[in-house]
Amino acid sequence: MRRWKLKLKDKEYKPIVYAKTETDAITCFKDEVVESVTLYENRDYLSYINKMLENAMLEGIQHRNNNCDREWYKTDTAYGLLRFRLIKDCNDDSYFDYTDYQFVSNDCKVLPCTYEMSTPQKVCEKYFSDSPYCEIYSYRLYGEPKLVKPVELKGIKSSFIVDFIPNKCKCHCFVKDNDLWIKHRDFFSKSHKPTPKDMGTPLTYRLQKYFNCYKNYLDKFMYPDSWGDIVLRNEAWIVFHNIKNFVLVDKIPSVVFVENMFLNTDLMKKSNIYNLSNEWDRFFENTLKTYVKYLKGEIV
């Protein structure tokens, strides 16, 4: 099946239509004035179809009356099941630059019953891109030198901010290409443990004794009989590679999948951390929601 590019009178766009002959192509726009028709021979879309076929399994073939076959495929991705359909012209055994698909995420509770129309390029870029993974780029424990901003983020400003602990700990997030970088300012921090003799003493007393805080400063910003926890703050740079397409695949990105990527990092395994607290659950959920808003242009 040939493709033809049409130039319509008083129209800026140039539609591309499938037709056997130039005359058949013109009849597709019989209500318009067609100024010119040229044969469109660009076949770049076939490279996307080949990539899709290499990673999918044929489920069946539907023979249609218009001398075309509809092929049904499925493939398992890291975050769900993808089914897609391609149409092949039996005359020259070539595929159309068209596909429709159905995606069922791992968190899906209601199965979809319709297919979404698209092109092989868009489907390939959305579902057949590099798999996402997490990396703890660098970290520091309390008392160690401050973290240095990664060289990959040179010249890039913070894209948005997400609270880890509301109104107490804010984490800056940076977006670069398909990656999401997070500077986490409370990375599994521990509390200071005084000697048994000093347990239950006021916060100001412990700050003066163990951390050499000036009394005048404490009297200005803290009541002398206040009690609280002294957090020895750790920090870390966390990066989620190739996560952009993942968060755009489904309407609600999977928090569990992101947490599993995070827990599968080498540092988490060496630290024997296999589960996350409610604070981390809430943090990753809010981060994904804010990241989606940023990608859609709702955050400037």
C-alpha cells in the first residue's frame, strides 16, 4: 500500500493518506481542493515496529475483507502488560504506520475493555524505552562533610520541592532528561542517645552539654523546659533513571514499583532495609504526583 502526501488549498497541514493510486488519494479529500499529490516514501516508522515485534509475542491473526491482516501481540513490561495490534497489507506484506494498544498496569483493579489509537513511534517510545532503575548517587552521615551537587546537575535549578516531614524537612527535586534527582535531607537519620543519667532532661540542657550550643541562642529560640528529640541528620542524593516514561504510562504511577526500585539499590541491601516507613510511603507518593504535574506543565 502506497502513501501519498497531499497539499490542500488554503490549508497549512499536509495530510498523508494510504491509497493504491494518486487518483484514489485525491478522492479521500473530495470536498477539498487538492493542489498537488506526491508519493510519500518515508519508512522510518518500520524501525519502531521491528523493535516492538522483537519484544512481543504473537497472539493471533485476524484476516479482514479489505485484503489486510490485523495481528495481535502482547508483551510484559516491568510495570504491566501491554497488548497492541498492527495492520499489514497483504498485497506487499508491509505494515501500516498505525497501531492501537491496551495497557494493564500491575496495580490495575479494573481491566480496560477498549484500545487506544496511536502510532508505532509513540507506543515504542512510551513502552519499549530503557527500563527505569534507582541509584543512590552519594550520601553522608551526620558529622561528615556536606554533600556536593552532582556534576550531572551543573547549571540545573530545583524543579520542585516535596516535604518528607511536613513543615520540617523539605527535599529538592531536579529533573534532567528522563531522570529524576532527589536531594533527601533526612536519609534514615537516627536520634541522639544521651547517657542514661541525662535521659528525660530538657532539650536545652542536652544541646549545651553534647553539642556546645550557646545558651544565649537557646534562650532566644527555645523554652528552657522544652522536651524533644535531637535528630542526627543524614543526607543523600537519590536518582531514578529513565523514570519519565514510567510515570506517564499510567494515570496513577505505581508507588510500590518505585519503592521496590529504591529498596533494590546496593546500599539498601547492604543496610538490610527491606521495608519503608509511612513517611517514606507518603514521600514517594507525593513526589510522583508532583513530578507528573511538572511534566504536564502544571508546575513552572
